[in-house]
Amino acid sequence: MFETDPVPRLFGLAPGVDFPRALIDGLRARLGDAPPEALARVQIIVNTRRMARRLRDIFDAGPPALLPRLSLVTDLGESWQAGRLPPPAPRLRRQLELAQLVSALLDRAPDIAPRSAVFGLADSLASLIDEMQGEGVAPETIAALDVADQSGHWARIKRFLEILRPFFDGDADAPDPEARQRRVIAALIDTWATHPPQHPVIVAGSTGSRGATHMLMQAVARLPQGAVVLPGFDFDAPAHAWEALADPMISEDHPQYRFARMAHAAEIAPDAIRPWHDAPPPCPARNRLVSLALRPAPVTDQWLRDGPRLADIPGAMADVTLLEAPDTRREALAIAMRLRAAAEEGITAALITPDRTLTRQVTAALDRWRILPDDSAGQPLHLSPPGRFLRHAADLFADRTGADALLALLKHPLAHTGAGRGTHLRLTGLLEHHLRRHGPPYPDAGTLRGWAQARQKDEPAITRWIDWVCTCLIDRHRPGPDPLATLVTAHRALAERIARGAETAEGAGTLWDRAAGEEARAAMDELAAEAGAGGPLTPPDYARLVHDALAAREARDPVEPHPRIRIWGTLEARVQGADLLILGGLNEGGWPDPPPPDPWLNRALRLQAGLLLPERRIGLQAHDFQQAIAAREVWLTRSLRSSDAQTVVSRWLNRVQNLLGGLPDQGGPGALAAMRARGRGWLHRAALLEEPGAVPRAPRPAPCPPPELRPGRLSVTEIQTLVRDPYAIYARHILRLRPLDPLMKVPDALLRGTVLHAILEQFIDETRADPERLTHHALMEKTEAVLAETVPWAEARALWRARMERVADWFISGEIARRADANPAALERRGRMTLCDPAFTLAAKADRIDIDPQGRALIYDYKTGTPPTSKQQTEFDKQLLLTAAMVERGDFDELGPMPVRRAAYIGMGSKPGEVNAPLDEIPPARTLSELAELIAAYDDRDTGYVSLRAPYRADMRGDYDQLARHGEWDLTDPPQRRKVGQ
């Protein structure tokens, strides 16, 4: 098949060429008129199963022929000759062993990294071992590294890497996969040295970026009937461009660097690499332009010399669309629209991107047309329903169960999938409503059983259900550490019990069903099988281990996808052909993604040791970009903003744009403008798709319900709301709508006010009988006790304790003066006042009412924020004025009527102080008259409940602004009164 030639046979196929098809066409052309069995003697070694399947599909499509032997590089170790080598160790076992070593390191040197980084460091250390074994770098090489001009950190790391020696034992019972692969290839090469195969051997589709594969390719290229076929080889690069790729420190990220390295190792010039087949690329002119745009950085000045030689730039970029979307959502929508159009046109289209967030957004957008793309990556297992369920269950061991975590598990679709799921969902809804209204943020078994007992009469099944909830989900956190085997067993048993529910004694519900469930069970089985290598783990470390073990796997839904719409990673795109390729997410940080941080060796030490530089991944992605942009029709898409931050255009797209912009004589700027115009056209279509049409702007509401529906009872604090935002009263008391309380209460201003009132109420009550305790120390003791009881957040307790500490002396001195003037008579006392004309009830709860020796009342109200000023109380905030009027009328039980000497707010904020109510300006009689006038006005059927009638600030926000459609109107719009409820 090949002529006898001592020069290693390296061939290539240009970017954009359908590699698998051209490989077969070139093979058939070389066999010519050879007998049919000649093809069967050919051995083709490829690097991915997807490539092997595509080659098999092309052969199956005809014409009829005997098939060559197709094998993977990784399958070489499965031959009978390699049977003497033990099977490789599972990666999880190695990660667990390394995690123990890293944990011991952090115990000795905690300044290196936090404990939470144990498994991340173990994983990166496992990758370093794989790379060393794949590249043939021994631990002795690491030990001999010169760190004299490096920081002391690297010297310490080098000493730590001495622990790697046992993993390089050639006689290990279970070698690492990379070590075994290199030994297999080395043994195969040794065999070929004495008994070279006489049949053709072809390595196709690999770039040789890994050391063992590179070694195999060099050996095959020198066989009597061996050849290497390189994908995406740049035949347009001149000799001086190849010469600039000699230094890996500055060239590792170039798309053609690996081929320059391959040619150098084969002792031939890169421009001596020959075409495997004469199949032309879809657009040779575009290949030449991209080749020039991606020249190595040291020789980009050649643009000035070689750029004017480019011909037919407009034609080269005629089938290229540049879409620059304002954000990722609109980028995904435009891509989805183009993929839908491709499905209607009957062409094959593929989205290529390493950005999994973008692929999920595109998949969701395609769902509106019931198009399910064929996603080669599947779904990450940790994001699948079983993966999320197992992660939630593992988190129960690590921390107290909050209301949010409790409901997340109870409402999960895999929870309680045994008998009685309908009852479970109904009771879960009732429990959620209770927790939102009454809390606590961290429920315990006592409060949950008390709630269930109160509802037992209406819900007979609630007792068994709440026992199941308390047993499975409450107080499951463990102090740790525990053996990994114990944690895995307990975790699996707990997850299965939660999944089967309260009414089933055995089984796991539907937890392990379908593809994702089977993959999740395999992950848990592997954890159990390798638990002996893990040692004891704390529950947080175990939760992170479960997350990592699930994230390393993928689940593919067996639902049949669309046959022509596909989503590929960059690796899959190398071996597939499509009529339209969409290169999505072309921003720095996405494509290319930054190299992962290496905590063990920096770039200089890596080069010194003979390891790959971090830019290797960028170079491979650059090669994928160069191949994909050479397709017949191409889309290049990016978003200008992502997560409210400005993005940076991908370096390769930026080079293409800059080159086009710098060639006005060849039509470069016009071609670039045309590319952008095509992208804007699709963005316009996407905007039209989401255009809601002409919708009239909502008016400022002022509903006018009939008098019989209007509230006849309000609290003194709601009178201010009636003045400032009447619509809130309408929504709460007439529509009977209440804002949904947060599931997990947070230490906000409302809770702080509640806690402050509890502290001062208890402190004042206790010191009434024992005035000697009216001290700073006693106040802080009471603060500590109430915070410990009511505030489960350590940060909030510390902050609120410090705030009380700042004002404690001021409050105590003021309280001593208040006690000398009057004695506290009522704390948190409720009162009720009834008006006859109009008929109305006013409710109040006074924080504190003192009585002086003359029988006069002094009313105090505590404020954690800034108390209202005297002017604000005169116009809007009537709370203290109304309370004073009620005290004078005797509307507080057991106190009787009495004159009010003083009413004041006690501000406990950052600037403590007291603000008196303007009782002299607005006496109680006038307050009652104004209240009656206000209520009478709202008894009029023509008086509307105006939204934001008199807000405190222009940016004031209320609980019912969305209901009132605030934003479609502003405060300058006149209210529109409308009869309702007739």
C-alpha cells in the first residue's frame, strides 16, 4: 500500500474537510485495484469511539466491501499480548488515596489551602500523576527540579511531591490508566522493532497531544506499512510560520503546535507533511485567511506582508455569520431559531461550544418547537434528578436541617415515590404554609410533631407521615469523622428510605429507575466498592466527595432526539460533518476556557520537567476552532454581556476581525460588516419572536369597592398605610391577599425589631421587681439569652449583640431617668377602640405604658431604625397619637381612662435618641376627629384606594406594587377610579 521509504509517513487533511469520509476515500484510492481482502488487512487506530462509529457508518453505507480492523488507542491494552499487565486502578480509588495524603499535608501545613479544598487538590494531584506517567516523567525528575530562583512555596511543594513515588511502582497490582497505557504502547513498539507488522497500520484523527499517543504515532509512522493521518493540518502555513512554533513557552497555545512537534520528532519539516487525499476544503480562500489570522504571536507582523495577497475575501466570508448578542439569553434564542430553520430546511446543523450553560439555554429554547437536539455530552449526573436528590441527602449529614433544605427534599420528584404520594404532596403543602407563616428557620422534631398533633383530627395520616419526616430529615447531622464505608451505607439507606416514603417498608421508590437512576446507583456502588481506600471523613468532606463522584458521570436520556439537530463538544466536532456549524460562546473564559490552576508546578517548572504546559488545552481548542470555522456554512456567536458583566471577545475571533478590518483594499471591512449584518438580522427575528405586541399601559389603580366590603377594623400602624398607600389596605383586607413569607427566614430588619422588643420587654419586666438589675451587665445578659433562643444565625447574633452594646449605656441612663419619673404599668398591652359614627374598630398594642405619681400616662414605643419626626407624625405616622387617644378613653384593659402626659419613640439605632409625639399640637380629641373624618371618607363608595397615594420616598416599594402594576405608571399619573365588587 505504501512505497518503501525510510522517511516517516505523516499525512494530513485540511481544516474543514470531512475527516472520516476523506480518510476512507484516501484509503480506497491507495488500494486501487487491490483484491477485496486487502482492505480487510488494514488496521485503523482512532482516538474516540465516536470516530470509530462514524467510520463504520460510512463503510455500511456502501459500496459493499470487507471492513478494515477498527480499534481505539485505549483498546490496545485489551489484546491478549497485554494480558500480563494487571487492570488499571479505578480513578476514584486513586483520588481517595490521594485525598488522605493531602489531608495529612493540610494538617501539617494548614496555610496551604482550606480543608474544603482536599478533594479538589486530590483530583489535581491525580491529574498530575496521570500526566507524569503519560509523558514518561519519573518522580526523580521532579526531585531534581531547580527551584533556586523560585519562591519557598515551590520548594515545599517539591518536597511534598515525594509522596508520588509509590504510585510509579512498575510492579503495582493496579497501575494508573496512563501508566498502563504507556507500558502497553512501549511493549507494542518493542515487539514491532523485531517483528514489524506487514499489514497497513494507520493512526488517524489524533493530534498526538498526549505523550503515550505521540509515542505510538511516531512508531507507526516508521513501520514498513504504517502511516499517520493528522486532522485539520494547515497546508497554507509557510515555512517561516512553522519555524516560529519551536518554543513551547510562546507557541503551546497555537492550533498547529502539536503538528510542528510531531514533525520535529519525526525529523521532517512540517511542510513535508503530504495530503492524504485530494479532497478540497469547503472554502480554500477562508482557510488561507484563518491561517494568516492565527499565525504565531511572534510573527503577526507578517499580516502586513501577506495580508494584501489574500484574494476573494468577500467570497471567503460569504457563508459566515457573526452574531453579537446583547446577552446570553438572546444569543441562545437566536441560535435556537437558526437550528429550527435548519430542521425545516432538512439540513444537518450542529452547535459546537464548551459552554454547557449555553447548550442548556439553547435546548430550553428549542423546546418551544418540540425539538430535542442530539446532545453528545448528555446531562451531568449531579444535575439530574437522582443526582440532586443524593446530594441533598448527603447534605443532611453535614449541617442542621433548615426549612429550605427540608422542603427541597420533601418536594423533590423522587421523594416518597412509593405508596401514598398524593397524601405526601398534600401534607407537604400544608407544612410549607406553616413554616412560611410561623417558622422556625431550623425546625426540630418537637415543633413538627406539635404542628401535626394540632391537625391530626383533620388529617388522620399525618402522624405516621410526620414520624417519617422527623426520622429521615431532622437532626441527621453527624459530628464525624466516620469511616467512608459507614457514611456510604448510611447515605444510601437514608436516600432509599426518603424515596420510598412513609407507607412502604422496603424498596427505593423510583430512585434507581431510568438511565439517570441507573447511573446514580453505579456511582454509589463504586463509592461503596472503593470505600476502603477513603479512610475516615467528616460529613462536609463526604458531601463534597459525593458531588465530585456524581459530577464525573453523565446520564443520557433514551428519548429519541431530532436526527439533524445536534449539540457537540469540541472533541466530537473533529470527527463529524454537518451542513451548518454554529460556534457558540466565543468569549474569553468560555472558548477558550482558562487553564485550571495548578497548585503543584508552575509553567517554568513544568517545562523544566518535560510536562505539558497549561496552554496545551487552549491550543487544542484553537485547533478545534480552526477546523470548525472552515466548514461550508458557519455561525460565530458571542454575547456582549454575561451575568451583568462585560465580556471579552475570544482571541481567535478577535484576530479574524482585526485582520479583516485591516484589509480595506481586499474588501475585508465590507465582508466583516456583512457578517455582522446577517447576525443582526437573526437577532431582529429573535426580538420579533419575543415581541408581546401592543399592550396598553396599565393605569394607576384606585379601586372603589362597595362600602359593605370595606374594612371595619384596622390597627394603629395600618392607619399610616391607609394614608400613604391605600391600595395595600385594599389588597390585604378586601382581596384578602398576603405576601408569601420566605421559606427560610433571614435576619432582616423585621426580625431585628421583634428581637429587640422581646429583649426590652423582658428586661423592663424583670427590673420592675428588682431595680438593682437596671445595669449595663444585666441588659447584655438578657440580650445574650434572647439572641441565643430566637436567632439561630451566629453572624446575626454577633452583629446585633454589638449594636446593643453600643447603645446599652445610653438606654440604661435614660431608663433610670424614666423610672425616677414614672413606673412601667403595662408592657405589650393590647387595646381596642370602637367608633360609632362611622362604625369602626381600631386595634393597638402598646410597647410600654408608664404611670407617674399623679396618675398620668407616659407611652413609649421602641424603634430599631430612625423614629418618625414630629412633622411626619403630624401628617402621616399617627401610631403614638392614636395610642394616646385610646389611653385617654380607657381603651386598654384594666388601665382605665387617664390623661397622657407624654408619648415618645425610643430610637435604638446607630444614632439613639428619643422623639416626642406632638401631643400639644394635635391633642387626642383632634386625633380622634381626624380619624373619624378619614374613615368616613373611605366609607364613601366613590373614594378609591389609590396606589402609593403619599409615599415616604419616590423609590418606596410596597408588598403589592406588582399587583398594582407599578412601573407601567408612575407617581405623576392620575389615579383611575373604578367600581369593583358590584
